[in-house]
Amino acid sequence: MLAPGRAQSAYWLELSTGRAVLWDAGEGAALAIHRLALQLDRLDAVWISHTHPDHLSALVTILTQRHLARVASPLDVHLPSHAVEPIRRLCEIGYLWPEKLSYSIRWHAITTDLHELGDGATLRPFRTAHLAKLADRLADHPGVGLDCFGFDLRLADGRRVVYSADVASADDLRGVPPGIALLIVETTHLSPSDGLALAAELRAEQVVLSHIGPDLDLAELERLAADSPVAAVVAADGLCLTV
């Protein structure tokens, strides 16, 4: 959440295999991993949707936590292409040197290719236009890109979990196939009512209203969720759901 005193975007997905994937790593994610006693040796991959700090700022701390826990298994870190080398360099500046870490970090630039997660689960990133409005300023900031991705996770039994990440409009998700077990949709750049309408359009069984800005009235948000034809939950720090 963006509201004061609340953690920012981070979603830990634990698969039936016991392995885990983390979508985004905003401020508060590292502390939440500790408070919820999540097992860092289960974490196989981190996917960062885009490089706004509220989706990225805890990443290096989580990488450090994994080292301090003496995890030995490698970790795949997926980032927008322009961020791979700067974040790798930030880790180097922070003394997370390959020869010092208890595990290896494998850096990847995100594409929209399908990724096999094991045991029949797959993940496909999809692009959103969240940052497109900054295109006219890009020439003044060499080395910065405008990539932003949402994620579509398909489990072995066909059920899907979709994360909108940040969007420009509902159109960013209209290319996502309908029939979703759980939709995590942001409510900062998309109104809560539009997010709920999109969930119905995508035939989601359940929707989480997330990325809640400080200007939204939580009581009103809870009312909208209660009245929604799609089963809806308002995100809260530490919220756990089973799909």
C-alpha cells in the first residue's frame, strides 16, 4: 500500500511444490518476510514489475537476508532490461559480491516469453503502459527505460493468478485471457470501481484491491468490495489467501 505506515507492493506466491516466487519488493517487504516467518530457502525467483521505488526498494535487503540465512540455492532475479546492470552494480556497491554470497544470483531482463516454474506451473509477463506518459522526457535521462510488466501465473491444474502491477488504464489488462482464479489489481492508477468491473470482465473468481493510495477511503473501499458481484478483498499487510 502507499498509505503511511503500510507496506508497499510485494506478493509472495507459494506453489504446491513448496517453492516460492516474489512479485515486487516495495518498502516493508523484507520486514514482512521476517514477521510472517517466510522461508527464504523456498524462494526461487523475484520478479520486479518496474523500477518505481515502491516496487523495488526492498530488493537488496531481501537479497542480503537470503545470504544471512545461509541459503545455498541460486536465485533468479528478473528486472526490466534497463535496470539489470544498475541493480547488479548496486549489489556490488553494497558488498553483495558473488564470491562472498552464500548463493548465486542469476540476473535476467524481463521479456514476454513464457517461463516454466516446474511441476507444470508457468509464468508469462505482459506489458503495461504505466510509464508511457514519460516518453517525451526519456531523452534527458539516458539509460532509463519505460518497461512495466504485469504477471500471469498458471498453475498445473490450469488455475491462474494475475497481477496487474501498475497500469495506465484497464486496457492494459484487456489482452489477458479471461478465466482467472485470483486477480490482484491496483487501485492507485485505476479506480476501485474500474478494477472491480475489470475483474468481472475477466471472469475472475476473486479479486484483491491492492496498491491503495492515501487518498482512498478504506471504509468506502470495503463497502465497494462487499457489494461487488466478484468476491473481493481489500489488501492489508500480511494478507494470506489460498487459491
